[in-house]
Amino acid sequence: MDEALRSLTERVRAEAGASTEYDRLLATDDLDGLAAELSAPGQPLWARELVAFRLGVAGDRRAFEALVLLLNHRDPQRCASAAYALARLGDSRTARAAAALATNELRVAYALHPIRLLVELRAPEAVPALITTLGRRLRPHDPYRRVALACVEGLGALGDPRARLVLNEALAHPALAEAAVHALARLPRDGV
């Protein structure tokens, strides 16, 4: 069992209590049955998350909408498991959805996992979304330093020269300066 699935199943088992439904959803290999559970009325959140995760890592695109909702959840563990499954889903809509979540100022507190997912996907939407999000985080007294740091590190990992300006601006912020130096060092030199 891979680490992401193990972590999810331990957490969800605790939420499910002594539910036999948990054991059934974990054991079945019937993707159609899992997809039916995903849209069944009255399902608890833990069941929807487990089903969406299992469908996502199996590459079943019926999990897309549920995983995107979980990617924007207030619980960071749910966001992390959704990001993991979305990265393996192989759905072309994933990067656009992650970029929309990462740049949504009303939900910026939950942007960390969409940002990390964008970096992992290395999609065309990643650099513009991270530049936009980081630029907004460079305002005085912005409370979302973890989001800003994820953007700085992500832009360094992506190595796109379009990030140079915003990374230079990040140098003026003590909490971001060291990461910005490392990120800038990973960008191609001008004229090379």
C-alpha cells in the first residue's frame, strides 16, 4: 500500500468508526460501483473522499469534480489527498481547476495544495498562476506566508524566466528572501 493511501485510510477509518461500509469501499475493485457511491445521496464526507481518491488514482475521470471540491476543502489533509489523486488522474481539466483555486483571493487560505499540485503537473497554467498569487502575497502584512513561500519554491522548481520579476520583489520580504535567492538561482540566465 502506498504512503498516500495508507495515510488516507488511517484517517478515514477513524472517521468511519466501526462502519462495515468503510471495509467494503476499501476492498472493492468495482470502479462502476465506486462511481455510483460517489454520487449516491446521503454519503458521509469520509466515504466520498475515499471513493474519489480510489477512482482518481485508478485514472477514472468520474472522480474529477469530487476531487476538485476536496482540493479546496478547509481540512489540509483532505486537500493533500485530493491533490495526490488529481496528479494521478490524468484529466486535462486539472491544471485549469488548480490554477483557478490558487488564484482565488476569497479562498487564498486554502491555496497551498492547489499551488503544489500546479508545480507537480508542470502545466502551462502553473507559472502565470503562481506569479499572480505570489504578487498578491507581497503586500505588507499579508497573513499567507506559507502560500507565498510555496509560490516562491514552486517558481524556482519550474525554472521559468517569467518569474524573475516577482521573485526579485520577494527578496525584499525577510520570510521569503532565502527561498527567493534559491529560486532565482534556478532560473536560466538572461541571454543564455
